[in-house]
Amino acid sequence: MQKHEPSTPDRSRLSVELSPVISSHLDHISEITGQSKAAIVAACLVEALPELLARADGLKKRHQELNQAKKR
């Protein structure tokens, strides 16, 4: 995972509530890697973004298909 810089004006902040288990896993990863939990989560989001975008596009397409079918 790559290191991420602290929040700058060209970035926006996001507050996320984590379950104790997820937080514990992130603490463990943080201890091993030396990265902050925020940096780990940010890196994971960047890595997952293409798949998340593809899923969203697929959902949008399916929603449009269902709306078209209702109009018939």
C-alpha cells in the first residue's frame, strides 16, 4: 500500500463508523505497516474504486432496463 498525504484543500474528508472488529483489524494492519488507519482505508478505497464504479454502472443500467420494461 502506498502512503497517503494528510488531508489537503484538494481533498475532502469522510467520517466513517466502524464495527469493533473492523477497527481491530485496521489497528493490526496499522501496527504492521506503520500506516494510519485513515491511510489504509484510503488506499483500499482507491484500489476498489474501479470495481465499485463498475457495480454502480451495472446497477444504473439494470434500473434503466427495469424502468423501460415497466413503460411497455
